[in-house]
Amino acid sequence: MTPSDGIDTTTADETRISTDDPALESERFRAFDRPDGRIGVRNRLLVLPSVICSHIVADRIADEIPAAVSAPHDHGCAQLGADNDQTERTFLGVGRNPNVSGVLVVGLGCEVVQSEGVAQRFAESGVPVRELSIQAEGGSDRTIERGIDVAGTLASEQSEAETAATLGDLTVGVVSSDVQRSTLETADPLVGEFVQRVVDAGGRAVVAGTERFVPHGDRACEAVADEATRREFEQLLETKRRIPARTAGLQHRAAGRSFDEVSRSWNGLPVRDVLSYGEPATHESDVAIVDAPSRFAEAATGLAAAGAHVIVHGTADGIPSGHPVVPIVKVTGDESTADALAADIDVDATTTGVDDFTETVLEILEGDPSCAERHGLTEFAITRIGPSM
Amino acid sequence: MSVTASALADRIAVEAGALVRSTPHQMGSSQPEAARAQTERVLVGTGRNPNVGAVLLVALGTEAIDADDIADRIAGTGKPVETIAIRDAGGTEATIDEGTKIARSLVDSIEELERETADASELIVGVECGGSDATSGIAANPAVGNACDRLVEAGGTATFSETPEFIGAEHILADRCPDDETRKRLLERVDTREGMAQLMGVDLRLAQPSPGNKDGGLTTIEEKSLGAISKGGTTPVRGIVDYGEPLPAGGGLVLMDTPGYDVESVVGKVAGGAQVVVFTTGRGSTTGNPIAPVIKVTGNPKTWGRLSSNIDCNASTVISGESLEDVGQRLFEDVLDVASGRRTEAERRRLEEFAINEIQPAELVELRGESP
Amino acid sequence: MKGVVIDDKALLMAENDTVATALDDLEAGTELPVDTDARSDDSATGETGGASSRVVVLEEAIEFGHKIALADIEAGEKIYKYGEVIGVATADVPAGAWVHTHNCASTRGRVDREADDATALGAGGDPR
């Protein structure tokens, strides 16, 4: 943002001043101006069920409001300890994602993760929020009716304020859901070049898919810049070694590759932080690793909670899933997938260079729907670390 | 077949008309083996459920679970089964178009089927409780238990599950087992579920009873369990099956080892073959199921007053003086009516939550430890 | 309903229970006549209670569905409902007091009781 814009003087981000650099003219885009100084690339009102029991009610409310999306999930009750905490942390992280303008939390009433508590924590962090629960409202019909009303009000209060932004304002999420040859050799290097460009412009990346680090423990830890963070990472990988991976086989396949090969999707940049699943990113530059599995829907939610504006998904199979709050850029390095699923893949890495890739992402950042958005695919899943009780 | 294909299955079900339901879930395409086996069992069981006339399996095409294998296992029942893979169809739009066509033709093939008179002995009824309060153990559960006794007497199968809600009451269930082997199996399952709190390094008290249970007067898991087990009635426990494992017809009272988490637990029993679910709730749960009608019963007069649009049966009359025998008879008749086609409140509102219980990595460590 | 209704106000599920369940929102000072001799009868009113009857006076308001101590219960003593143990008293509970999570705890699924086998794998999943 240039000083002449005259708004948001308190939290103006220094990186935005770099838009004055004429060399980056082509990398500017229009974004939503959030009150806390961040930019958003979508203006989504999130209808968040605090438990599976209220998810259809949340879906029905979101269906009626154009700006609204719901985030249906299987959780929110009968979870223990760290697993329960993770679900709650993830709710907060996703609701605080810069693409979210406000949140309506919908609960059942008797569940462990109470909708009132979640709403209160949103309010404390400055997110516009309302809360409803089915038992307090007197049934699903009334909750849907009231919810449409309340969500409509939240949507009408949404700020439409825009600002000029650059790649340097971005937090880009990165996940490759497999370690197949086409992903490692074709898709990941292209993604890595783009991530480098974002970081060079002053932005940062968050990377999911912990399975690929586990077999490369020592080497992976060397990539961590700070010693305290390195110890955290060592401990995390040690824990992972004791527990079967959530994505079967991926760890074994990653072991057959070098660390350099499995870290191409972020161009081997220094790792500045290691985030719990659901935790917001605070690093200034380079990369933070999010402790999320490679399962796409779960990884995407972890990256969204970390604050990703956009997620680049490397996929050999062509998994077409999207996400409710973050646009997904699908990249494949597999020619047969690019052919078979042409309308579901945003970037065919076999024929695309980093300039064209950047242009595609910029168009999506400015509001062009990505393939998954065009198809209305908004899968949402939260990963787990403990059993249902 | 996976979280990826679930969104498309949803869309196909919406496009293909009123008789079509989807069962979307969040399982990944390559789960660890034990978790995958459980997902497969639930998918197969759901397809084989007698309420299902025909099945369309939607896959991405690269899942570790083979759609054709699942199709074969469902087709063993004699019902038509088709599959579609997103990669083969050529993307999401083509899959929705083609999948909708297939689903419509499957509907055509079963639309002519008509109801026939059947005997109560052919029913498998799943019993669940959720959002419990003190009235659950006093009114709704014993009344439903009475209905279960009537079903078992008529030769049918009643099943209840939610193993964490046996904790503190397992000795009573164990006494009702026919032999030592069943008794041992039951107690082992309870031990494993109780051990999950230790596995996570926390007290079970953090999850059980839930905040709503406590507001409703339930203080401990033992108290909740002692009230919960009365929903199965008083007949002998014939056996205990795994999550989603087939339940025997004409089997009397059979337990299933499931979490207490309602939606996952109901799905397990429906995958086991339950055609009807009876679900007691003190606080007022509104959830249903895409495959089996879920009859909501409350023993709380205030909940009956406030959430009557989501509740089918009022058992709070037990507290005001109606005999358990009379309410049990009423509920048994409700089960037969719903089995005959009367729609439940959850069906009217299409509240059809579906979730498969996933064996979690930490659980697998525990399971591995137990079977070296 | 199983059990014995005390004066239309509370329900005693089994004879040896040490708590009863409120069948209405009860105010502090509400009197519950408890008469072991009358417990076998569904229509027990307590009003005609014999020489062995006594009256439990509610120490505090107790909501519908919540539990009332029918006798003095010492800290550490087991608490009975349905004729079974539902937990132990974590404080001295006088007759007429509200029994809930503040003075009654489960004995099951407790880490502090079996701390040695707790491997706490889940807790290790969080690097923070």
C-alpha cells in the first residue's frame, strides 16, 4: 500500500511499499483490505458448525447467503485431550484466515467444543462473530431461519474495502499430496520457483505434509534456521516415527528419495518455524512447516488455519477437491492427469513456466475462480491425533 | 470411496432425484491398513443395508480401496451396483453428468419395488443415545429398552453400542452374557475404550460426560452408563460385534463395539444392517442418517416442548406417571410404523449426517501392542 | 418408572441409593421425607411416614434432573444411584446438598490413578 492511499496508517505493512518498484508492476493485484492491515483474496463469511451434529444446519444457512461458505466436519465432541484442543485451535485458525470477513458459529448445545466459547474467542481476536445453537434456539428449523437472518446481517456488514497488493503480501500454502515421480520432478520444482518469487517479493510460505520429513530427520532438521525450532522439529519427527502415518505408504516412498528431492516445492528455503496443526503463522519470511498430513483436505485446512491466502496443490492423481475459505491452485506434473482432468487442473506443469504460473495465480488472487471454485467443490476436513470416544 | 469423491457423490444424489442419498465421508485415499479395513467394512455394509435398493460407487480412481472390490461385495446381495471413477469419466463435471445418468437408471430399476408385509422378526433395530441427561436413564432409555424386549420377543434383533458408555455398568452387561467367551470379549472392549483416555494422556472426564450431559444432571461416566445400558432392555446379551460388522437377523440383543460419538456410532449400526434406529436424547439431538430412519425419543418434558419439531416420541410421560410397559408398547408400534414407511422428523428435514469412525494412528500403536 | 417417587419431588432409583434425582426445579428449604419403610411402594408420599421416617431439607436450590444427597456422605465414600456406584465423594457432602461434579468424581478412565502406563502419544503430537 502506498502512503497516499491514506488508510490503515497504524499497521501498514512495509512490504507493501515495495509495490512502488516498477519491476513488480505486473505482480500487483487488487485485494480486500482487512481492518488489521492484512489483505484478503476472498471475502468469505464462514458458517462454522462447532460439532458434526450441527453441520447440515450450517450448510443450509450458508446455502442461502451468497457470501457465505460452511465448513462441515466430523468433529467437535467425544474427542480427548490434545485431539480436542487441536479441533478447537483449528476452528479459530480457519476463522481468522484473512479471506474470512466474519464468522457465524453454529452449535448443537450439549457438545464438548461449545459454540459460545468458540465465538467468544473470535470476538476477543477482533473477528466479527455471531453464535447460535440448536438447543437454545428450539430446534433445527428455527436455527436455520435465525441463522439466515444473522448471516445476512453479517454479510451486509462485510467491508468491501479494497487495496493494492503484491506477491509480497502473500502467505502461500503449499502441499503436494503424493511423492510420485511427476510431482517430485515436474510439479514441485515449478511450485518451488513460484514460492521463491513470493519470498523474494517479501512474502512467505507455509508447507504441509509432515510424512515426507520423517524419513529424512537429520537432514530435514538442518533446514531449520533457528536452534530452538530445530529441537521442536526433532521432537515432532521423533513422535511421528512412533505412530503410523495417516497417509499409508507415503513415508516409505519419501524415504526412497533424497531430502533435496522432497523439498523442491518450497525450493529448499530455510524453515523459520514449525507450527502445530491449526496454529497461525507468525514467521516474517521464508517457510514455516505445518504439522499436517499430506491428505489433501486435511492439509488444506491446516494451511488455511496457518493463514494461507491461497494454496498450491501438487497432485499426480488430480485430486479435484477445493476448500471453503482458500482458493486452491491445482498443479500436476502428470501428463495423463492433465489430459484426463483438464477442467480440474489449473496448471499443467509439463507445459508451464514460472511466469505463466504466476500469472494464473495472480488471476485467481484477483477473484477469477480456480477450477475447484468453478465446480463448487469446498471439501473441509480437520485432521485427528486421537480416537473418538 | 474417499473424501475427494464425496463432494461429487453429494452432487449426483441431489441431481438424481428424491430417492437418492449420498454417504459422504472424510476418509483419505490411502489409510493405514487397519483403518482402511474398517472404512471398507462400513462402505460394504452401508451398501448391503436392506434399505438400499441399488448402489452407485463414486471414486477418484486411485484410492487404495478398490471400488470394483467393494462393488462385488455389495452385489452379493443381488442388488444392482455400478461404479464411476472421476479420472475415467474425465473430470468433475463429466462425473456429475454421467453419474447422474447412472443413478437415474438405477432408480428406474428399483422404482417399481413395492412394500410387502413382513414380520417383526426380520427387523434389526439399532438403539442409540445422544445428548443424554438425567431423564435418559430414568425415562427414555428404559422405555426404549422395553420396546427392545418386545422386539426380541417377536424374534427380531436389537442392538446397542457406544462402548465408552458401558464403563461403570459393564458388570451388569457381563452378567447377561451367555458364556465366558462373550463376557471376556465384552470386558476387553470396555478396557480398550477406557484405555484411550490414558493413551491420550488425559482423564476420560474431559470428554465424558459432555457439557450438555452435565448441565442435564449427569455427573460421571458411571452414572451416564448405568442409565445408557437400560436402552437395550433386559434380555440376554447374545454377542458383541465389531464396528460396522454384520448383525445377525433374528439374533436377539447383540452389542456392537463403537465409540459413543453419535453419528459415527449410528453409521456403524446401519452398516451392520439396522433398518431402523431409535435414538434417545435428553438435551435434544437433531441428527439422522441417510440410509436408516432415525426415531428421536426424549424423556425430558422441557425438550419435548422446545424441540418437538425434531423429536418423534415423547417418553417424558414416564416421569408423569405413564407406565414403562405402556410407553414401551407405544414405541414398539412407532418402530413398526416407521419400518412401514412413516417418515421421521429427521427424514422430513433431510438431517442425514454421515461419518465413518476412523481408527486413529495413536490407536493403531495400542492395537499393535496388543497383538504382537 | 422404576424406583420410588418421594413426595412428587424426587426419584429414588434403588433402595440402597445415597442420592435421589430432582423431578422438578426444587428450591432451597424443600423438605423430602425419606422413609425406608415406604420405599417399596410406588405411591409413597411420605406424609404418613412412620416413626422411622426422617426429613432431608435441601441446602440449596437443585435443578430438575440433578441429584440430592439423602444422607451425610464423607469425602472418599462411594455414591450410589441405580443401586450401583456412580463415583466417590471428593468432599464431605451433607444430607440435602446438591451432588454433582464439584463434590463427586468418576473413578474410571483416570490418568492420575494409572499414571505409569500413560504413554501420552497424543500429547506428543503438539510441538508447542
